[in-house]
Amino acid sequence: MNWQQFLGIAVSILIPAVTGMLLWVWALWQSHHALKLKVAEEYPKAQALDEIKKDVRELRDVVYRIALKMEVPVFTEPYHR
């Protein structure tokens, strides 16, 4: 096998490999942007965040009530009766 045959084989293998890598990176880039768009569309709206905050406050009040019944000191804001 001489040098020109080896170079021909290497080029015939490398060109499709490089093309495939470029296509793969392009597809990955597109899917990344599609995911960013989906996350932005499904990001919790202000009303949903307010509901989550309300639920967290209610859970915090339950924990404070349990702490009061168990006579455990609470060093953050106390439960309001």
C-alpha cells in the first residue's frame, strides 16, 4: 500500500466522520434550544408561585404547632395563633 492509497482511504473515512460530527453538533444545538423554549413556556407563572408560597407557609405553621406541642424552642418567626 503506497502513500496515495493510504491518503485516499483516510480521506474517504474522515470526510463522512467530520460531516457526521458537524451534523450531530447541529442537532444537539437545536435540541438544546428547543428545551430552553419548552422550559421557558412551562415555567411557573406568578399565580402558581403564589400558591406554592401559600402551601409552604401552611406547612411551616404546622411545623411550628408541632414544635410548640413538643415544647421545642423555635428560633425563627413564631407561629401566629
